[in-house]
Amino acid sequence: MTTPRTLQSIALLALVPLMILLAAVQTPAAAQDVAASAVNVVEVEAEDYAFRMPGEIPSGWTTFQLTNQGDEHHFMLIARLPDGITYDDYVTDVAMSFNDTWYGLREGRIGPDEIMPLLGEALPEWSAAVEYMGGPGFLAPGTSGTATMNLEPGAYIVECYMRTADGEMHSMEGMLDPLVVTGERTGQAPPAASLRVELAEEGMTLEGRPAPGLNTFEVHWVDHPEGTFGHDVHVVRLDDEATTEDLLHWINFFNVDGFSEPAPGTFVGGINMMPAGATAYFTADLEPGPYLLVSEYTGAMGVLAEFTVEGR
Amino acid sequence: MRSHSPEPERAGDCLGSAGLIALCVLSCALASDLAAQERAPGAFLAPSTLENLSSEPNTVEVELTAAPERLSLFPGAQTEFWAYNGSVPGPTLEVSEGDRVIVHFRNELAYPTTVHWHGIHLPFTADGSPFHPVAPGESFVYEFTIHPGTAGTYWYHPHPHHDTGRQVAKGLHGAIIVRDPGDALPESLSERLLVLSDNRFDRDGQIDFAEPGSRQARIDEENGREGEVLFLNGRVMPELAIASGEIQRWRVINASGARTYRLALSGHSFVHVGSDGGLFEHPREVGEILLAAGERVELLVRGEGDPGSTAVLRSLPYDRYLPQTRPADWTDSLALATLRYSDEAPVDAVAIPERLRSVPPLDPDSATVERRMTLTKNRINGRMMQMDRIDEVAELGATEIWEIENLVGMDHSFHLHGFPFQVVERDGEPVNEPVWKDVVNVPKRSTLRFVVRFDRYPGKWMFHCHILDHEDAGMMGVLEVRDP
């Protein structure tokens, strides 16, 4: 029986694979500048297919600097587990349920319309209490990006569910790890931002004017759409021949040919989903030219915006 | 004394009672092997020994053939194996330190193969690595010398590129025992060679490999292929005899393609006396032993049971897996063999020396190079194996530190060809006693460091994960040792 709580769970969890995980993609030099000025930076390296990172970090405002050392895009979703739920519980009851559903879709045994009912049956009730807490989005190979969030103590997971050329989620290949956030506080203050993005059911707003160079975006989640998936935000510069429709197709997890190499554009910044009411930050190193701000799932519902960075 | 394990126990899901059926009747084995294998069903059976054809002193010259063979190891079925000299496991190569070894090998399989002399320090051309495949119908002569200090338990198996796992699973593996005339352990200890393997069979009793693209293939790709039927020297649940008070010396080889054995003997502890490269300096009392794919161990088993009693050798649950693909039955305790005490009165125990031998430590401070090997899915340092690429270059004679970092949530067993090493640190904690290793288990999300010296033999040497599916998928690299 599907309860409202479970539906919420489905909504939240199903959002995750749908998010466009565009990362705060910077040149290594720019990323180092951010790291040097931050009080608490957790350096994470992404390989094909593993994270190199500490297993335990202090709580409070935390900047994750993710460097992609692999040959494929990676991102880092962070989620806090409900009390009493372990990493193994999450892997076996949540991640594997998504993987089974993905296999069904990939192998043509189920259609997109069947995903939600199947997940409703498969996911445990506690999954409604999993809190997705941001993390750097997509990073192209050889790039680095940051996301800054305020994390409470608890048990977390970090995950990348990009897909290999064989159609396996990176999380099934090893990019799904436990993370403990301790009671020790970082003492870090949130970063100063020159730009502000608000994500709401009505759409996305951008306050401020992005400039060439490193930009810090403050992101505020006003709400998430009722009965469906939530927002995240990513900054993309499309390839010359690519369209917005190409991007929205590629970042739709339920498209069998999506979420895998090659991407239709260059990802230069982003942050994964957080709860309604939350505020967090990411950085993007921008060159002059046109960009899209897009939310993975709700982008197709109109939660996206365009901006242009003028030359100096 | 250890208590019996509380975990559920099974001896092979599809077998029922071991010993119901004669297990090891060969259809057309060599005569010497046939004699050994036609013993009573269920009894412990040591592999036969390769016959030395040489009359020269300090020379061991043998013939070894890999060929298809129908054997009845899986109860009730004639199974098409690939066997060395007609037996699974193959006959044991028994040599002594200082011996010159000549192996006349013939490949009567329909596929290229090699014979890798796992753990032996030998010339590159004799290593049986993927660089020297032996084509179907062709022969190759392996020649090498057993250097002083090598005494220990090793094994041989195929190593063709992309096909090692299948060929080992088909039955191609055998033991090597290198003896030291000055061995400190009393000669009166009865010695047992235990070659552990596992396999999977279809309904017709044939060796079963997962259908490419299937869920099982995906699980095998991740975990390495494990079989639900466990063999000890090619037999299911054999019975080892012991007398009360007796001390036996066990040489145990993990010849499985992926499975890790966490060995325990009910009601007994072990005296751990050696590892891959032979005896320790001092014996160690342990309750259990972890043996990853490719590793070996030497144990003393003390007959502490009463006359007429029995004990069970088991593999206890060990979580080496990613939770994504962890087998549902991984918490089962797997029975491997029965240890049965004779009814005779206890015999007097033999004294075990406190010092077994001197193991010269390699000095980490003399290392001129430090390398880091990062282990991820089917990759080392982010790269998959390419035969035409040299991944690392070392100088002949150099001492180096290798840091092996396992980034993922499952164990990997790391093997370096040709050059034994000594682990000096695990997760930042020093390892003080020098122990010769050639395979080392790197637990999930952990790091270890070892010191190695590239003496004597230049050439191209493999380093790889000894979970054979991982090796075959590309989790391997090439170290070239160059004479400066």
C-alpha cells in the first residue's frame, strides 16, 4: 500500500536520478583559490569509479572541493540518513531498488510510467526521511568544483549515479560511500556570494549579473513542487550544435541514452538538491558567452533561466 | 579452544551428504595420478607429485600437459574439466632450494594458455605471463632456478590475457612445494597439502559460467566468480585423519578465482607458521586465518581432540563484498573438511621450535622510489590493462616502496609477479615482523605499503588483482624492470 509518506519518499528519491548534476566546474587554479580562502574544505577526488575522501568530517558549514581525475563525468550527491539507518540499509534497500528499476527500464521490461509504482512497492518507508543535502554536481574529466552546505551531525552517504558506457550506474561500480558527520563544529561561515538563485515551483530567478571569472552563487530552495520532484541547479554552456531540448533529454535519468558520455555541453557549476527552505552555495568559473541555469527534473517544467556573461 | 561457530553451515548446496558418491574416478588420467585418485570416497587425497625425469643432481625435470579431461569431481556427474596431466588439482611440483627446474609443457587445449609459477622468483621468459602465450598444440620449456630462501608453498596456474579466470575455474591449477633441507620444523610432523577451490555447475554437472549480459555475469564481474561447491584437493568434504596429540603441518593454497576463506577449525586454534613465501621467524597462535584469492598459508594443527572425536574445518563468513552485490548467503559458514581422530591412545606431542628461520628484512629507508597504486573497479591507477603499454618502470636492483590504496568498498587481493615483498604498514600502522608475500589482501577502503627489491631479473612483470575476473577485465598493469 502506498502511503503519502512513501509517496514523498518516491518523490524525493526519484528526483535524485533525474537531477542534472552539473558541477561547479573550474580550472584547477580557480578551485585552489577557493580552497585556500575557505575555513573548512573537504577535498574529494573522483576516480573511475570511486571517491577518495575522508570517512569522517566535522559538522557545520563545509565546502566540498571535488576534483574529477577520471575519464568520465562525475558528481557527488550527499544525503543524510534517518537515525538508525545504516549505509548498508541505504545501499540494499534504496540504491538497489533504483538499480533494479533502472535495469527494468534499460532492458525494456518496464516503461517510464511504471517506474513510480514499482518504486512505491520497493522502497522502504524510512526512505521518506532521507535528506538530500546538496554536493557538487557534474564535473567534466580533469576539472574541479565546490559546493558549500551546512551539515548537521549524522550518518550520510555520498553517491554518483552517472552511467558507464555499459549502462551501469557509477554508484553500482563503487561510487557510493558512507560518510560520518561528527558533532565537532567547523566554525566556518557561509561564503559571500555575488549572485542569488531562488528555486520555486513557479520557476527560477537569478539576481545579480554573472561576470567573467569565478562567481559564487547563493542558492535558496523556496519550495519543491507538490507531488513531484524537487529542484537543483546547474550552469551549462551548450555545445554549438546542442539545443536546450538535447540537454533536457540527456539529463533525464529515465532516458536510456541519457546520463552518459558524451554530454551536450560544458558544465561549469552546480549543486544537488536540498530541502525546501535551505540555502547553500556553489562556484562557477565563467567565460564570456551564453549559459543556461537549469534544474534537472523541474527544468522540463520551466525551472530554468538563461544568462549571458559579457566580455570584460 | 575455539567453540563451534554459531553461523549456519553448509557443505555445498546441491550435494547432500559428502561421501555418498565416489568423487574422483578419472576417465583417462596418467597412471600415477590414477593410482592416487582411486582411493576410498571421502578420504583426504593429496594431489600426486610430478615425476622427476632427471637423474642429474639438483635438477627437477618434469612433463606437464594441459588438456581436456572428463572427471567425476562433482558428485554424480562426469564433468568436462581442463586438467594438468589429467587431474584437478594438477600434480604437485616438488623441488628444493637450489634446484634447477625444467618443465616441458604442452598445450592440448583449444585455446592459448600459459603456466604461471605463482610467487617464484624467476626469469621473465619463464614467468608464464600473458606476454608468452603457448598456442594450442604447441609446447614450451620453462626453465628456472629455485633460489635460497624460497622454501615455501606456491602454486601454478594459467595466465593468458583475458582468460585466466575461466581456465583456472576449468581446473587448471596445481601446487608447488619448495623444500629447505634445513627446515626448522620437525620432519616427524605429518604434512598435508590442502588446495582449496570452488566451482559452479549446471544441471548436467558441467562447469557453469554466467551468460554474458546476465545478472549473474554482472555479479561475477563485481565479486569475482564464486561457486557454491567447495573442493579440497578436488574433493567435497574429505576426511582428514589425525591422532590425539599429533601435530600436523598444513600447507593451504587458495586456488579459487575470487573466494576468500576465513579458515577455522572447530575446537582448535592454529599455529600460524608461514605465509606465501615460507616460514615466519616465529610461530603465532591464531584462532582463524584469512586467505584471499591466490594466498597461501602454513599452519600447525595440534591434535587436541579426544580419540574418536571429529572437528570441522570451515570457512567462516567474511564480508569482502560491495553491499550492492553481496551474496544473500554470505553469512553462511561453509564446511570444507572433517578432521577425524583415530581411536588410538594419544601420541606424544612434538616440540615446536620458537624460532623457525631468519627472514632478512628489506629496509624501507633504502627505497629510492615510492609508487602509489590506486585500486578501483577493474582499474589500477585509473587505467585498464593494455599489453602494449608499460605502466611503471623500475631499475634493476632498486628497492622501492609501493603504496596500495583500495578506494572502493570491497576487498582486492594485490599480486606482484616475480619479486616477493614485505608489507611494512597497514592504514598507517607499522607491520614489524618481516614476512615474504606475493599476494596481499587490501581490505575495502584501506591502504597498505610494502617494500620490494627488484633483484636479478629484468623484464616485464605483471601486477594485478588476483580476483581473476578483475584481472581479466583489466585490473592489471605492467612493470618493466630495466637493467640501467
